[in-house]
Amino acid sequence: MIWIERPPTVMVVDDTPENLHVLRGLLESGGVKVRAFPNGPMALKAACQDPPDLIMLDVMMPQMNGFQVARRLREDERTRGIPILFVSALSDTGSKVRAFREGGVDYVTKPFQAEEVMARVRTHLELSMARRELQMHNRHLNDLVNEKVREISDSQMAIILAITRITEYRDSETGMHIERTGHLCKALAMEVARDLVSRVSDQFVENIFHAAPLHDIGKVAIPDQILLKPGKLTGEEFEIMKTHAVIGAEALKAARDRYPNNPFVNMGMEIARWHHERWDGRGYPDGLVGDQIPLSARIMSVVDVYDAIRSRRPYKPPFPHHRAVEMVLEGRGTQFDPMVVEAFVRASDAFQAIHLEMGDGEGEA
């Protein structure tokens, strides 16, 4: 046998010294590195410390028989993948069946023929090496795929942020509102997770961080004379302004239809359509009540109001953090989900820190 990379290592376990001597000579003549052990416990310890490429295992041994050794090898993650070739004087069908049930890949009956043993050893070594090469190839391929997915994801996030900034650029007074809401939603979602551990996963937190900037994407369709009006909107103008929720959700629907199982896109639609719904059912566009409103939209509702209070708008000056907290608390149980408001109170210091870092430098008094 000629091994291209390195000589493979075969562990031989047999309580009979003569058998160990014969198998060692046979395997070494074929270019195989041999490690011989007279009992199962010694072999198990050595296999865990330095796993061989193949184990040749006798069945009838003192202390621990071959079947017990095989079972222990399969229970340990370090040795689970090592192929086991049983070499035994037991020739009955029951012993052979049990050997395969315990994880053996082959069974050779003593007395054996040297050519047969070497043929089977070579076959299983080549299969084992091919399996390892395939696993390495698959891991490499998986790493490449993950890298490409990350590249695509990063590109998509950059495009989404650029698109959402279109709305922001139409109104120079909004500052970093769109980008800031992502960080505020993430901080609030992490606090909500303490109350809803089973519903708010790390993936939920990550999704809302990226989806939050989509909440006002529908405002690109609102005329400037309404969007930028410095005074109070008329009833008719407000009805037009309210349409941004449905417009934003519909704009994202094409992506959802193409990728229906994408949690990020689905959450973006939820937030865009329902972040102006109210806990008491008096919001828009659908008048949802309580838990009918998706959790992501309930979180976005608190964040959007807090940030609007803290920021300068064409129709109002910015307000300080303590006043924004008071106004959110005033809406508990009517405008906002009480549970989300409780989480907001716990996260209020984080909200203030985010606004200080990413704010417009106003309204901090």
C-alpha cells in the first residue's frame, strides 16, 4: 500500500500477545503505523488522547469486551467517527449482527487470511479518508457560502439604509432619526426579552435592529407641502399623511412575496404598517387592539414617539429626556402596550445614552 499524505494509524486491541504480534507485522508490512493494546480501558484512553484512523477490535477480552469498548467509543464525541473492524474467533451470526449494531463497519473471523485482512483494512481506511476529505470540503464550501451570504446581507443592509435615508434627506430637521430608531428598538427589545423570553430571541433583536429604519419608508410618497408643513395638519392632510403606513408596507410586499420566509422582511412589513396602531384600538391604519398588534410594531411605537419628542420637527422644538419619559408613561395602557412601557422604563438610561451619542445636540436640558 502507498499512502500519499501520511501513513495511516491503526489501533489493534487484543488480549492475546501472539495476535497483536501477527497483526502488527501484517499491517506494518503494508505501510501502516500500528498502535497495539492488550485491553479495552488502555485502548479507550489512548484513542481519546490521539484518535487513530481505524480500530481493529477483538470481541472476547477480560475487563471489558469488544462490544463494550465499541459502545464507549461511539458515546464519546472524540472517537465517534473512528471506523471499527472487529476481529474475533466468534463466527456465529448473532455475534456478527451485534458487532454491526454496536457500530462496527466490518467483521473478520479468526483464523483470518492475511490478504483478506489487508484488503478490508485498506478499503475502510480509504473510505474513512475519503469521508474526512468530503467533510473538509463541505466545511470549506459552507464557509464560502456563509461568506457570500454575509456579503449579500451587508450589501442589502447598505441599500436599505440608503433607501430609508431618502425620506430623511427630504426633511433636514429629522437628523439621525431613521438610524437612531434601530439602536433604540434593539435596546428596548433586549429589555422586553426579560419578560417574554420564549418569544424574543436573539434573532428577533437582530431583526428589529435592521428592520426599524423601514418604519417610515412610505413617507417618500407624501407630498412635501404636507410632510414639511411647519404648522398643524388639517384633517384632510392628516388622512394623506396616515397613508404612509400602508404605502410603506405595500412597498415591502414585493420583497415578502419573493422571500416569504425571510423574518427580516416580514418584520419590516409589520413595523411599517402597524407602528401607528394603539393599544386601545384607536390607531391606524387597521385599528388593531392590544395583542393583535405585532410585538415588533408595539416596540417601534414607543421608540418612534420617544424619538419624535426628543427631536426637532417643523411643528415643534425638541424636548428633554425626562419629559419624553413622562409622555411615554402617560400613554401606558392607552397608546402603548403596558408591558413594553415597563421595559422602556428599565431601558430609559440606555435611551438617553443613545440619544446623547446619536442625537442632534438639542433637547438635553
